[in-house]
Amino acid sequence: MKKSETRKSLSGKTPVELQTELEALLREQFGLRMQAATQQLTDNSKLKGVRRGIARVRTLIHQKVLAQ
């Protein structure tokens, strides 16, 4: 999925749905960190992408809270 498609799909979600998405991304980040620590992670760019996804979701949550 392209970045613009990801942003559009995330911007259409409610803050509760975004919170659920954030929890899923944090779990994925934890799993990737554990794989990196045990030398099982083959694609290091996934970690960077998940971090950026977390930042996107947190930004959208903050914007929606301020807009209320």
C-alpha cells in the first residue's frame, strides 16, 4: 500500500479505532525488536516502517483529540 493510501485509510478512522491500530503496531514493534535481539530479523527496514506507522497513528490521534 502506498503512503497516501495508508494516510487516507487511517484518517477515516475514529480515535478508538486508531488506538486499536496503535496497540497492534506496538505489539508488532516489540516482536521485531525481539527478533533483532536474537539475530532472527532478516528485513531491518520493517522496524523503521513500523516506527513511522506508530508516529503516524499517534499524530492522527493527537489531531483528532485537539479538533474536538
